[in-house]
Amino acid sequence: MEYVVEAENLRKTFGAFTAVDGITFRARRGECFGILGPNGAGKTSTIRMIYGFSPLSGGSLLVLGEDVTRRRLLRKVKYRIGVCQQDNNLDPELSVLQNLEVYASYFDIAAPKAAERALALLRFIALENRRDTPIPELSGGLMRRLVLARALINEPDLLILDEPTTGLDPQSRHQLWERLEGLRARGISILLTTHYMEEASRLCDRLIIMDHGRILVEGKPQELIREHAGKDIIEVGEPGEELRAFVRDRGLRHDDLGHRILIYCDERDRLYREVSEHYCRDGCILRTATLEDVFLKLTGRELRE
Amino acid sequence: MNLTPGLRISHRYLRVWRRNVQVYRKTWRVSFLPPLLEPLLYILAFGYGLSVLVGDVAWRGEAVPYVAFIAPALLCIAMMYNSFFETTYGSFVRMYYQKTFDAMLATPLFLEDIIAGEIVWGATKAVIATAIMQVILTLFGLIRYPEGLLILPLSFVAGFAFASIGMVFTAVVKHIDLFNLPIFLFVTPMFLFGGTFFPLETLPAWAQIVAWGLPLTHLVELVRAVGFGRLEPSLLWHLMYLAVFSVLFFPLALMKMRKRLIK
């Protein structure tokens, strides 16, 4: 089995609303595959179909080589995937350790084995001294780590993460990334949705960017940056008319945001010197292009609901 | 994916049931108190306080002491409350606020397993409460044995019916406060008019007809006869009437829950 997820012309509609509009992609075994997009792009709808939460409205979907539209096969697949949902839906009526043990029972893992794995996972997320803590006493970051541990209780072949770091402080986010990098190094396949570009660049081998239920681009983070944003970016604050004329005359690729102009460039130093010497009134910087530039360029800068 | 027909429950519903047992065991000392104290309070207030005014009650042509008359009804009310409240307030909190069902759906459990586990747990709570109360009532000499041993399996049958009805409401209410409606329109009338605290014959004819439509009326009739040691074939009709509620409302609960949660 070369692919852990094979989606073809995958569709999801809710009444008249189309959340996923016929997307086709494949996630390889052993890679971390990212699904990026602004709110409402269809990321969560896609991922919910993959872990069997939502029925498909159309298309075909193989997960771990099995057709998940068939209930018997879906059950088989559900034993082999671990899911980290968007909400912190830990069981507040159980302790930290019990959360893992009870979850293990849903996978038919026998109690002694469940206890053993639960303790090992608590060590992995550095929570072993909080094993008897009630869930409501945990911080957001700790809860998130426990949700991750819970998703690993069945030693899944595929780990599905739906916006794993949304709402976390930077420390907790980096903690979680380190854990995920550790898992990736062990060769576990990961499917990740996020709207943090830093997260995607750091973790994903390949990714798709979605908007309005469709795939805009697919590729490796670095390739996408090179292709859609170039190597570097010159940002100029409060640009004057002279700069706008300069950019137009030279035919430079750029985005005019009114109070700011972004110039995409590959010959960094020469152009930057020219711009900063002649047209820089309110600060200008030269920086490396990032995935965020690609993302904003492709999905636009308007606010989403 | 075809999710409409059939019940499609697997043995995994027991895992959901076990989860609820585990949570219950954490607070069992507190959970044991109501079924332990409630019958004592009722017997004290109604049995001894009110019976001075009431005296004996006519049941099937016999004069029965008022305490003995209401004792089986107290068991039935406990069966109804414990199962109905578990699958309404209890299940709603787990489903809506705690997102426990969502987390379970990301495991090999399917929705049918979850709902069946919840309903069987509701029935189990009816059994637990009945067992505790029955011990107290037995100490007062209000239940005849060996016939009284049948009350426990009956409490499961009744609990299953009321838990299924409760789950249907859970599947359709928008907000937890709306449970006041079925409680006001369905549960409280049964509590008062199900042949619980006075014989149905004292009601006008039309009200008697309405009362016989309520499942609790049949349960009270059944448990009262069993508790008095009066087993007779006609009781099977009352049992069947309760079973019909399970047969109708259990699949309905699954169907409505699918509609609510599978998106």
C-alpha cells in the first residue's frame, strides 16, 4: 500500500451548500500531508469523511487501502487510525489516565495492555505525574497533548490531526510540534489540517491549499513558495506614487495593499538597494518568502467568517 | 454511505455502557442516597402522614393499607425517573456539552453502538435504583416473596422503555431547558395519574381511558400485582404494552440520533 488516503472527486454537500467540491488528492504512506485553507474552506469536512464521521456526498475515498463507504471496511479502518479532533473533547468525568484507558477499551484493547500503553503515552507527553488529575484542571496546552496521546492509544497507522494547535500559546504549540516531529521520525503517516503556515512548513512533506471546497495548489512547501511567491519579498510601508510607477514600469510581480506594497523578487540585493534608496519613506524590509505569502496570494486577504 | 435501515448494533455498545459504569462508580456513594432515602421519606409522609386521612384503599375489591398501596408505585416511579432522566439530561450533557459522542465516533464505535449503550445504561440505572429501594421496602414488609424477585427484571424492561423514550427527546431538543416540556406533559402526569397514589377507578371515565394510555399505569399495575404476590396471565398484557414502547421508541431514537449527529 503506497497511499494512506486516496480521494477522488470527493464531494460533501449540506443541503444547498457545497463544502467540498470534488477534490482529488493522495497522501503517501510515511509522509505528513497537510490540508490548508481559511475557515470554511472545507478542510474539516474533508477530514471528517476520511475518519468516517461524515458520509460522502460523492466521489470515492480509500483510507489505508479500504473503501470507507462500506461500513464493514470502515470499521476495520477505524481500528487503525488515530484522530485528534478540533474540540478538546476529553472525557471531563474521568481522570487523565482513565481517559486513555477508557478510550483504549473502545478499540478492544485489553485492560492490562491499555494501562501499559496509557502510562507510556503519558511519559511521551510528559504528563505522567498528573495521571490522576481531573480533566477540568488541565490547561489548554496539556489538554491538547492528552488529546494527541489519546489518538495514539491504538498505535495507529495513520494519525489524523484537525487543527491540533489552534488556540494554544507559543510554548504549548512548540511542545506539540516537537512531539509530532518525533512521531514523523518514527515513520507514522500523518494527515494534518491547519491554518498556521508556520506549522505546515515545519511539519508537512506535501500539502494542498483549499478554498471554497476546491484545491488551489498541491506540492511541497518549498516548491510552492518558489513557484508562487519567489525567493524573497520586499515590503514597503506607505508607498508613494513614484514607487507604484517604478514597480509598473519594471513589470515587477507585486501586491498593492494600499498602505503596504509587497514586491516579489529573485535578485534580492540589487533591487532592494534601489527601492530602499529611492522609494522608502516609511520603512521597508527584505525578507524570505514564506508559505503565508503563498497562502494569502492564493486565497486573498478578505476576512472569512 | 447507507445509514438508514436496520438497527446495526454491535456488541461494542457494552464499551459505552462500561464507560458510564466507571463514571458512576466514582460517585456511587452520592448516587446511592436518593433511592435509599426517597422511599423512606415517601413512606413517612404519605404512608404514615396521609394514611391517617385515607385509611385503606380498595384494590381489586380488596382493602389494602395505603402504605402497601403506594410502595410498588414508588418503585415504578424510580424506574421511570432514573432511566428517563439518564437518557435526557445525562445523555444530552454527554452529547452536547462534553462532546463525548464525537470523541467516541472517532473510534471503532458507530453511532448505533453509542446510543444503544446509553439506553441500556439508562435501564441499568433503573435496576440499581429499584434494587436499593426494594431492600428498604422489603424491610418494611411491603413486598411479597418469592414473587417480588420478578420486580428486578421488570425494572430493566421498564427502564429500557423509558430510556428509549427519553433518548428520542434528546435527539430532537435544541436546548437542555426544553426537557421541561416532556417532563411537564408526559412524566409528571404519569407520576400523578398512573395509578400511583390513588386507584384509577376514582377518576372520571374519560380520564381513566387517558391514564391507561400511559406506560407507567401498566407498569404500576404489573409491579403492584407482583409485589402483592398475585401472578396471573392478564399481567402479560401490561408487560406487552411496555414492550411495545421499547419496540417503537428504540429504533426511533436511533433514527433521530442519526439525523441529528451524522452530518
